[in-house]
Amino acid sequence: MKPTLKYLLPLAVFMALAGFLAVGLHLNPRELPSPLIDKPAPAFSLPKLGEASGKFSSEDMKGKIWLLNVWASWCSACREEHPVLVELAKSGQVELYGLDYKDTDADGLAWLKEGGNPYRAIAVDADGRVGIDYGVYGVPETYLIDKAGIIRYKQIGPVTREVWNEKLLPLIKGLR
Amino acid sequence: MIPELGHLALILALLLALVQGVFPFIGAARGVPMWMQLGLSVARGQFVFVSIAFCSLSYAFYANDFSVLYVAEHSNSALPLQYRLAALWGGHEGSMLLWASILALWTVGVTLFSRHLPAEFRARIIGTMGLISIGFLLFILLASDPFERLIPAAMDGRDLNPLLQDPGMVFHPPVLYMGYVGFSVAFAFAIAALLGGQLDRTWARWTRPWTTVAWVFLTVGIAFGSKWAYYELGWGGWWFWDAVENASFMPWLVGTALIHSLAVTEKRDAFKLWTVLLAIFAFSLSLLGTFLVRSGVLTSVHAFATDPRRGLFILVFLGLVIGGALTLFALRAPRVGLGGKFDLQSRESMLLANNVILVAAAGSVMLGTLYPLFLDALGMGKISVGPPYFDTVFVPIMTPALFLMGLAIFARWKKTDLPALALRLKWALGVSAATALLLPLVLGKWTPMIALGLLLALWIVATAAINLRERLRQQSFTSLSRAYLGMLLAHLGVAVFITGVTLVKGYEIERDLSMKPGDTTQIGGYVFRFEGVSDTAGPNYQAARGVVRISRDNKEIAILSPEKRLYTVQNMPMTEAAIDAGLLRDLYVSLGEPVGKDAWALRIYIKPFAHWIWAGCMLMALGGLLALSDRRYRRERAAAEATP
């Protein structure tokens, strides 16, 4: 190494590091690929929220393109997401179903009363068993499931308008 | 009105920073005293305006002004006053304002205590700090405005993250930032010296006190953060090798290396390039830390709101500051001489080894922190690097440095006789080795790590004691320099810290139990009796408070009240552990979830010597302060005040 080049070494190391950081900016460390994508959605049958005798069964959903939104009254990010879901439900572009995750019925119902109910039906997953089957590791999460019952997409974190317009809506159009 | 005033003050501060970042450099290059002087007044003016902005935001928090978006997002009318004020740095925008304010504070400090410096050198320092300030003020105004209005105003705020509603969090961020930002002074001194081509012993002498002050703040700040994690997160850990923690630890390691390297440069005119590079690195790592925390490229338990645009801005800024500094280094370094010669067996070579080790340690922390990012960027998958990596890598790297700590204080400059030294220290080594081997047997469990930890701690204490005794044979205690005593105290702090870490890791007892009211359990000689849980309420939370009576030999020694709180605004549960802290052990109880009808999950930990970890950090910081009060600095200041 020439003596003058030697002094450029710290700069070169830093440039390499800065390159990695620049690439890193465009990656999302929270976005973990779900092993369930393009696999059949785990089957479940759970009580319905607000209907003591009703059962919500994933079998009944065959032949529909639907969104399963995992939420809870104790989750603060869900509060952020909720108005978007209400708006989506009103637009009628997709059938939205809920999974009330590790929550009490009273709290869940109070939440819906406060913010409005965008869901066609809600399954109660009080002990979180179904959540485990679906690989839920944070609330909210949203699964897009097609007519054959295959999971097509998993949104981790709140569904925002951007997520809806850029990810979910094009996918749904493609499935139709 | 007040928030707009704050915003305007920030704009004016930016304009002054622009003047501060340009004119002193031109003045220094052309020899125009007026322009060099201008930098000083402008820097003070900038401080005034940044302070106005800071106070405006504080006032908005104080007055519960929820028409300010940042206040609405991070505060609540039920939040107690001290947390409302601390909420200022509870989010991104306020943290950046705190950064800029502290930078302005350090700059004013430099204008006040730099009268003894040559005018050109002083002007370039002020100019460099002005350039850094431009970057941060621009960033705040363009991408992180804390004064943005929320129209219509919120009825009430979303509350401060309950994790941050803690006395420790009132002090931890400002103290930590004082350390982070304080390294900008050493950085500015390095840039000024490179620009002026006067990289010499006087430069090192002038840089030293500033570096030590910043290092003391950083040490205390990190210790605060660690203590907070210990009692607030409820699982008794004190360090998690989390990305945000690492971001503060890397500058500390390099800063520690810098302090030692500066000593060599001042005394022996050696290591000049290495020292200047360390000064650049220490501040670069502070900036990198800011980038990592603020850009969201890494995940962390310190969940901050993240925004890629902000990340891009900081990255460009990082590139300009660090890239610029390293380019300047590459241009100027070939002209700097090598300085005083030294033998392979000498204090210089030992300090160099210690330096290399500290930098290698910082490098390994950086590798572990950024490794997931590297792999992800190369498309090689997602992984996370956890404590096992850091524990395995860190201990072997630091062990030789800690051994050298004991040796180096005896070594002479230029040339020392190692065999003779070994003979002088044979007792220190023998006693510490024997104790380290036997003591764990007495304590009941022997593992190699416990023995190694004790050996290193005892070795540092024993060598320090012998060194002090040898000195006292030649001179009286009062004639010992405070710089020397400060060094011994800081090294003793390291020994105390290692003792704490070793014994906590080696002998802690952890029990997760389910207890009903009236149940007792015996752990490590202590009897814990669970009395039950009652409901209570705080200003902005409801809590279940448990009562645990602890006795030993039928004598009651403590009643602990761990709480499980539910912060009502964010609906967020929090654990408040209760700790009976002692010199030799901490009894730590935290309340889990209710199990079944009236039983509760309880976590009971016995943590021997836990407080020694933070006591060690405090001793290190005290050592730094003692060294700062050394006579030569007081003399310099007196001389500076005599010549206006």
C-alpha cells in the first residue's frame, strides 16, 4: 500500500458503511416474511362476538375473498387503524372479518360501540390459540384470504390508506 | 403564539449558525480578526435563540397546549408536571431540539473557556461547531418541527409512553446527550488542528479537559439508562445489548480510548494521527447512534416513531460531516510527523495496545449491531443478533485490556523493564489469583467466568494499591496530583463494576412463582411472605399493589410493594418492580399476572452486588471529575482570566 493511500483507508471504510446504511433505509426490519403465505389458512371455529350462540367458522368462508383483521381493545395501534377499516367497510370493496385477540367480550363490544363496527362478523379468540395457528406476533395484523382459502398476503401493523391502495387493493383485483 | 415564537427563534438560530459556520473560517484563512471575533458573538446569540425555542416548547408542555401536535402526541393533562416537562424529549422532534440545545450550550462553553487559544484555532473550532449546528437546525426545521400545529386542537393528549414516566427518564436523556454531543468539541478541536496544521502536544493538552467532561457525562448517562432498565422493565436485567444501548456504548468505548491516547499525545507527542482519528470516530459514532435510533433501520425495544425521510436526511448529514472530516484527515495526515519514539516495552506501547483493544471492542459491538442490516441489505435473509454473541465476543476482547490496566500504570514512558516489573508485581498477581480461585468455593459455586471476573477485579485493585504505596514512599498524599488520583479512582471504578457484573451473573437466584395471599417461600436464606394485592390509583394510572414481607432468621428486614399498573390513557400495563437495595445484595420482587382465583404470578430475584455495577460507573465518572480539577487546568483558567 502506498503511504498516501493508507490515509484514505478510514474514509473508504466509512463510505462502505454509508452504502449499507443507505440500502438499509429502504428495508423494513419489522417486515418478516410469513411462512403461511400461499398456504391454506388454518381452519378454526370460534364463538362470535356479541352473539352468544353464534359460531364463526372459517369453512363458511370458502368461495369468498376476505380480509381477516386481528385486533384487540387493548391495542393502541388498532385505534389508529380503526377509522381506515370503517371507511373500507363502507366502500364495500372487500368483506372484512375480525378476530378479537386475547380480549374480553365486554371490552371488545365497548370498543366497537365507541369507534363503529366495520366487521361483518367477529370471532372471539380469547385465549389466543387461533392467533398462534396464524402466527400472530403483534396486533394488528391483517390476512388476505382467497376463494380457495389460501392466505395471499399478511399485513403486519395497521392497514393504512397507502397499504390499502398499493398492496391490498391490487391483490384483491388480481384475485377477482 | 408562543409555539410560533419558538419556531421563529429556531429560524433565527439557523441564520446565526450559517454566519457562525462561514465567517470564522474565512477570517482564520485571511487573518481578519473581526470575522474571527464575529463567530464568538454569533455562537452566543445562537444559544439565546435555541434556548427561546426550547423554553417555548417546555411552556407548551407546561400549559397543556394540545394545539401543538408534538405536545398532543406525547403528553396528557393528567400527567404529573415533572413528566410533562420531561415529555419534551419523549419523542423524536423534542429529542432533536434537545440535541441542538445541548450543542449550543457546549459551543457557548467553548467561547467562554477558550481565551488562552490562538485566535485562528479558536475561530475554526467555533466554525466547525457552527457547521454541525446548521445540520441539526435544518433537520429540525425541515423534517422534525416540534412546533407544528394541530388544527383543530386535540381535547387531550395521547400521553407519554408509560415506560418513560419514571424519575430516571427525566435525567437520563439530557445527561446522555451531554456526553454524545460533548464529543463534538473534541471533534471540532481535531478539525481545527487539521485545518491549521498544528497537530501537536498543545492541541492535545487543550482537547483533554473537554473530552473528559463529555466522557463523564456519557458514563453517568449510560449508567442511568442501565439502572432504569433494571427496575422499570421488571425482569431485573441491566443491559440488553439492544441497538439503542449499543449506540451509546460505542462512543463510550472510543471515547475511553481517546482519553488515554490524548494523554500519550500530550506527554510524549506520539500517536498524533491515531488520536485525531479517535476524536473524529468518537463523534462520528455519536452521530451514527443518532442515525440508528432515529431512522428505524434497526429494530429495538426502544420503539421510537420512525420515518425513512428523516433517515435519509441524517444519512446525508452523516456523510458530509464524517466523510468531510475523513477526507480532510487523508489530505493532511501525511504532513504530520510521527512524534516521540518509544520502545516495544514502554507505557506508550501498553496504552497503544489498550487503545487498539478498546477500538476492536467498539468494532465488534458495531458488527453485532449492524450485522442484521448487512445481511438484509445483501439479500441474505433476516436474522437478529442477541446477547449471546456480545457476551461471547466481548469478554475475551476486554480481558487483556483489563490486565494491561494493572500493568500500564507502572510502566515508564519510552522504555520500561518488563521482567523487573513482573518481579515487583508478583505479589499482586499471586494474591489476586489465589483469592479468585478460592473465593468462589467459599461462596458456593465455582465457574471459570466467576474466577476470571474476580481475578481481573482483584488484579486492578491490587496493582493500584501497590502503585499508590510506591508513590507515597516518595511524596506525601497531598502532593499527589489530582490527575493521578482521578486515574486510580476511575480504574477502581472499573474493578467495582467488574465485581458487580461477575457476582450478579454468577450467583443471582431467579424464581417465578405463583403465590396466594399468606403463602411463604424461602429463597437463598430469605423468607418471602406474600400478603396479597390491593387496588390503588395514581395520578394517571390504576394499579394493583402487592405486599411482600421479607424476613431472615425470623427478623423482618423489608416490606416490598411491587405494582402492576395500567396507564389509562394508552391502556398500557406496566410493571413496577420493588427493590430492597443493599451493599451486598438486592432483593427484587415484581408482580406478574393474576393466576386463577386469587393467586398471582410473582418474580423474586436475589441479585448479589447488583448495585456495584452502577457504583462502579459513578466511581469512573468521579475519577474523571477529580482529574479535571487538576492544578494545571485551574492554573490555565486563572491565566486565561488574567488576559482578556
